[in-house]
Amino acid sequence: MTMRDELRSFKKERILEEAERLFYERGYRGTSLDAIAESLDMTKPFVYSVYDRKVDILVDISMRVLNRSYDAIRESRQAGGSPTQQMKRFAVRFTETVIRNQAGSAVFFREEASIPPEITLEINELKGRFDQEVAGLISDGLAAGEFKVGDARTATLALGGMISWIYIWYRKGGRLSPEAIGEHMADYALRIVGVTQQGE
């Protein structure tokens, strides 16, 4: 990576972080590119040199949220172990991802309707890959005799929804730490898939 590429990457990350915060606090429609530049205490060209359309920032925030979620299930499966172990690991990692990216998750779910149709297709494909990985893990658990699920598709949606929506109610400094919430979610996830034997 050249120095120019590194500078552009640095600029992009600064813009995304600040835009994510502003979209979360003010809403996507209530935030302009100029407002992002002002909040960064930078000149307008700083933002416009990377993004000339606000919607492209929203798309990048959304894709980052989805890719991190996908990484949580993919890496949990690649780490190996029994399906029960993988499910526990996934629930903890996915919970951690949602909490760490609370603002981004909120922006994505609130503003999804503002994403252009051609990008929506790409987003739906990534959502589908996430669901396929979770469903694949459930299928492995069923085949191993560790899970007992009436409908794998419904269980997949229940797991994804249960953890994704943590962004709505999580509060930093609340009664439960992120680690404790992750443990609870792992327990609930195993109940959803009807674990018949516990893995360590």
C-alpha cells in the first residue's frame, strides 16, 4: 500500500466513524456531508476527496456491519469443535460484534430503506450468506445428534434476530457487562437449537 493509499484509508476511517456517530444521533437525513466535515473539524474537501455522495457513506457503514456479523459466524465455524461448541462461540462473538458496533447496527437497521436498490441486492446476498452459515451449523448439530430443532430456517432467523436486536436495548455501564450478555445469549442460543448434550 502506497503512502497515498494509506492516507486515503485513514481519511475514510475517520469519516466513517464520525458519520456513523452523527447518523446514529441525528439520523441519516438530518446529517449532511458538510456537517460531517464540520464535526471532524476538517475542511469540506477532506470529506469530498473520499465521498462525494452521502449515500455511499451509508452503504459503507452498512456493509461493514454485515461483514463483521458474517465474520462472527464464519470464524466460529472455522475454529472447529463440536456443533455445540461452535454455536456457543458464535453467540458470544456475534453479541460482542453487535455491542461493539452498536451505532453502526442501529444506522443500518434504521436507514436500510435509504440504500439504493442495486446495493440492496448485494446486501441481501450477504445476509443470505450469513443465514446459510448459521443454518449450516444447525444442520451439523442435527446430524451429530446434538441439536433438536423442528424447523432449521425458523431457528436461524430466531438466533439472528435475538442477537442483532441487542443494539436497541444495550446500554454501556448497564446492569450486565458485554461478557455477561454474551454468556446469556450463548445459553439462549443453545436452548433455541434444543441442545441435548453440552460441549465444553
